[in-house]
Amino acid sequence: MGIFYIVATPIGNLKDIALRALETLKNVDYILCEDTRVTGKLLNHYEISKQMVSFNDFSEDKKTPNVIADLEMGKSVALVSDAGTPLISDPGYRLVRSAIHRGIRVESIPGASSIVSALVVSGLPPDKFTFLGYLPKPEIKRLKILEGVRENQKNLKSTTIILEAPYRLVKTLESITGIFGDVEIVVCRELTKLHEEIRREKGSALINHFLATKPKGEFVVLF
């Protein structure tokens, strides 16, 4: 049996990668990549020459049996996402489940995470947090989830973390303020990158800001 490695990669700054991650990427038989172009830039930066195989939400079910077969034949395989830790709002969950079911060893090579990075700089309570990933696009479903969070928060009292794309950011902020009122919200943009931005304001102020200034980049929203 080979070993299946879940390898965290930088979320922006290419220096934010573990030595063990680089060693693993050099030594595996091939690397499963969410986008080979993105991973290729990382490998080129560290002068790593390795076969890359595209592996995303659209191809996971089709390619999983072949990857499992390779692992059972003794090959070692790494899974990376475009940024951060794989599986967290990224492909790979079904492959990991299949590997575990077949008795294949699965190892995590830890590293960068936009969720944890945003939490520790947010100024919000870090002792308990609820991660929701990306909220549904339909407003009714989005509001239903947030209403459920509001009910849970009566007892849990944890920080809530959401990932969001720029074109949906304002709608998500409006949904949050609609359910929770004009609470303090922290918006982190492009963490560890050149144009990193962290805004800690009331929801209404953030909505006004991003209506006036078109959102760009990837966002982590906390409240």
C-alpha cells in the first residue's frame, strides 16, 4: 500500500509552506491538483519537477477509482488545493473516504489556512468557532442557514466564519445584518498577499464601503 498525503500549500505568500510539505511533494509519485496551472507556479518556484494530475469537483468521482488503484499498488500520492488546506471547501473528501475504507494510510501535512489566519487577526473570540464555508446562492437558503446559526448561538456563542466570493460579498453582508442586526463584522481580503486588507466595522458600514468600492479578491467573513 502507498500513502495518500493531504498537503497544505500557501494561501498567498509562497514562503508560507512547510519544509515537510516541500519534501513530500518532491518524493511522491504524482500530485493531484485542483488547478495544475496554480500548482505549477508553486512547484516551479521551488524547482520541483513532478507529474501533476487535475483533480477537481467535476472529476473527483471519475478519477477516484484510478487513484485508489495506484495507492493499492504502492504508489504515493499527494493532494493539494489551489490555496491552503485541501478538502476545506475544496475537492478531496470522497477520495479520502474511499482511501480510508480500503485501508490506505492517509497523512496530513499541515500548513496555511485562511480560516485560522483570519480568526487569529480578527479580534473576535477564538476559543470556539463555527465554519460555514460558502453560503448557498439562493437567498432563501442562505437566510435559513443564518437563522439556524442565530438559534445555535444562543447557547454556543461562537465566532462564525464564512468564505465568500467578491461578487456575492455585499449580499452576504446584507443577509448577516438582516438576521443578526448591525453587528460587528470582520472582513479579511487577500490574506498574506500584497494587497491584504482587514476591515473591522459594523455591518452597515461594510455594506456602504463595498457598494462604493467594488470588492476584489477572495474574502473571509467573521462575526
